[in-house]
Amino acid sequence: MILEVRDLAVRFGGVTAVGGVSFGVAAGTVTSLIGPNGAGKTTAFNVITGFQRPTAGGVMHDGTTITGWRPHRIAARGLVRTFQKTSLFPGLSVHENVLTGLHLRGRVGFVAALLRRGRVGAEERALDDEAERVIGFVGLGARRETLASALPYGEQRLLELAVALAARPRLLLLDEPGSGMTISEKSALAALIQRVRDDGITVFLVEHDMRLVMGISDRVLVLNYGRLIADGSVTEVQRDPEVIRAYLGTGATRERA
Ligand SMILES: Nc1ncnc2c1ncn2[C@@H]1O[C@H](COP(=O)(O)OP(=O)(O)OP(=O)(O)O)[C@@H](O)[C@H]1O
Ligand SMILES: [Mg+2]
């Protein structure tokens, strides 16, 4: 297991967001975490990536306990996330946003990278090559100089994916990457996620679009009111009566704008 979460609990005052869950994410898989609005999915991601301290329980990455570590230190280990709400710099171009992702992994100062743009040195060229590679990978090659704020919503989500990939993740956590995408953008996203996995990056996905989830996941975890109610293959989870009752049976690919 590249990631192990043990007896994780998060309470906000009287609200139990996560009520004591344990699970693992196997290296080299696409593992999805699904469940109704408010089930605790984002809260779990926040704890894993250091944005939220748990009330109880712990997180291990590759055998090292990382519970309570600061986000940048966790990112430096290769646990890189995207956010449910956009985290792009709207006034920066596609290319400049991707440079911020290179910074996440701590390899180059963000400000330095921006200031030195245009100077022709081996280091800048290497950075630009890497930025170019991920921009091309997500299919935004023609948008390199476009401001993030000027991109259609679906392409903003692809840019968020590119920024995360620029940080060279070993474990990539995606919080509703398909929200706001058109059907064709979602199928392109599904193909991209599978290519990411095939490149050896483990993917941990939170997503409400069940077609997307069931099409690409090696394993599915189901949260409901902060409790893990299922953990299995796509087929096992789709047939699980409790999962159908709590989530799938509601017929929804629910997302919030
Ligand atoms: N900072 C916070 N303070 C208080 N309550 C919070 C906080 N963050 C989350 N919660 C509550 O914890 C519960 C779980 O929220 P969370 O955002 O993890 O759900 P989710 O599964 O990601 O839902 P969605 O699918 O809508 O994104 C909800 O009841 C939410 O209102
Ligand atoms: Mg959420």
C-alpha cells in the first residue's frame, strides 16, 4: 500500500465529518472514494495532504507516518492534490500556472522561475520543457499563453491537472476533476487518468460522475456520513445493497457548482 489511513476521525465541533475509517490505496492503481455530498471525502483528502489535522487516527505514506505534517512537506514526498474549488492563478497564463506546479515539489522557486522567464539558460529550458510536456499531455498545447481566467471551465480543470502533474506526483489526489466538464471532456479526462496510472503514478480520485468512476477504477471506497460502507472492485461496489441504498440508487451524478 502506498497510502494507509488508520482509524481516521475528524470532528468539527459537534459535526463528525469522518467517523473512524481505515483503508489503503495500493500502488499503481486508480482508487476512487465516492459517496453523497457531505460524506467526508474532501475532509479525508485534507487530512491526507496536511490541510486538516485529524481528531484521531493516522496516515502512512510508504510506511512513514505523515499525520499532521505541513502540506508542503507532504507534497515534497510526492503526494500532490487538486482542489474541489479551483486553485488556479486567474491572471497567469496556462504556462505560468504550470510553473507554479514545478514549485510545489520544491525544485525551483516560483518567483525565481517567473522572473527568469525569457532568459536562455539550461535550467530555464529544462523547466520549460517540463511545463511544455504536461501542457501537451493534458491537451492544452494551443492554449499556452491563454490566461487561466479566459479558459472554458472544463479546460480550467485540465489545467489544474497539469499543475498537479508538473509537481511530479507519486500519488495524485484528484477532488472532483470532472465537475463542470462536458461529456466529451469527461471521456478525455478518463483516458488521461488511465495514462497517468500507466505512467506509474497512483491515482486517488474523488468524483460524483459514476460513469467516470466505474470506467477507470481498480478499486472503489464508499463513504457515507463519515463511515466506510464498502471497499471493493467496481462490480462488488455496484452490487452492494447498502451502497445502492445510500448513493447509487439515488440515480445521481451529483455535483455542486
Ligand atoms: N471546516 C469545516 N468546519 C465545519 N464543518 C466542516 C468543515 N469542513 C467540512 N465540514 C463538514 O464536514 C462534513 C463533510 O464535508 P466534506 O466536505 O468532507 O464532504 P464531501 O464528501 O467532500 O462532500 P461533497 O461531495 O459535497 O464535496 C460536512 O457535514 C461538512 O459540512
Ligand atoms: Mg468534497
